[in-house]
Amino acid sequence: DSGVTQTPKHLITATGQRVTLRCSPRSGDLSVYWYQQSLDQGLQFLIQYYNGEERAKGNILERFSAQQFPDLHSELNLSSLELGDSALYFCASSVSIRIRENTEAFFGQGTRLTVV
Amino acid sequence: AQTVTQSQPEMSVQEAETVTLSCTYDTSESDYYLFWYKQPPSRQMILVIRQEAYKQQNATENRFSVNFQKAAKSFSLKISDSQLGDAAMYFCAYRSAIGDKIIFGKGTRLHILP
């Protein structure tokens, strides 16, 4: 168990709809990352938050948005869903980079989104 | 911008043999961290090994070791005594010490032949 919790595990929704994916990071981790993994593809970096503020942005579509709340949990909002948005969405958390040890990201189990 | 390249989409190795997975990266930074993650069929992302760029010694974790060549920007993973449970997708990842972003290569699918 990585300590990162993602809900829901599975989500099936129709095109044009909006969904919210939730992530609770490991206790004490300030950084939260979101990644998208389409079938048999690599991990596409979407966005990173650090202590409530956006830190880095990847190839995140304008239809997608995210935020990190004061309790450090994060939500990824996907709207106007298309068939191509079907993927596994991972959340990961890590300690501050100022801590030189254990700098890896810990991953949740992912949310499998199916758009029909 | 940093990039991570894994040039081997798929590899196969006989059980109990040794296999090396390649990874190269591009960066202008001198301080960073490198990782290998394993993704089995369950799709869970599991850390295999980490390497700090400021450390010259190559990291090892049991049957897993890396060959870190900082000047060449190369970070290969060696798996010794391959086991059936090693069959998975392996991702190389780079973490900037400045921007804090973590980026991944496209992965190498490793098959273990019994």
C-alpha cells in the first residue's frame, strides 16, 4: 500500500459529461501529481500541485482542471468528455524536493475512466 | 525541457538470465533524481530503484542495479536472475531538483520466457 488513495477506482460515463477524480496523498506529502495513461501507453504528465498551488503543467487539455485543497487532497475535473479521454488516471504524491532522501513519487492505484 | 527516452519498446529474456533496459535523458540541470518504476498487469506503479545525480555510486536493490553515466546522460537498469514475476512494463523517470516535475519515458515491456 503506497498510502495514496484514489477514488473512485472505476468510472463509466457518457460523452459530454463531467467527472471528478479524487486523490488523497500520503500523510505529510505536499506535492501531488496527476498523470494520464491510455491503453498500452506511457504516463502523460498533466499537472502538479505543491501545498495548494499549481507548480507545473504538462499537456493538460483546457477541458481538464485540477486543484489542491488546504487539507492537501486534490481533485481532477474532466469535462465535456470524449471517447478519447478513456484512460487510467494516476495520482502520485511526494515529499518536498528539499528533502534529499526518498524523492520518488508514490502512486495511487488509479481511476479507470471509460467514456461511452 | 527535460526528456526521457526508452529506445526498447519490448524485450524478452530467459528466466534466470540477466537483462539490461536502456534509458537516456536530456537535461541542462546538474542536480536531479532518476527512477525506474515497474508496472505489472495490475497497472500499479511500483518503485524499483532510485538514483540521486549527486551520488557517484550506482544504486542497487537486490537483483536490480543501475548503470548511471551522468556525462552520457544514461541510466540503464540491470535485472539479474530474471524471474517470472519480473514480467512488466518498466518506466524510467526523471525528477528535477528545481522545478520538481517528474517525467516518464514511454516504457519498455519486459517478457520473461520460462
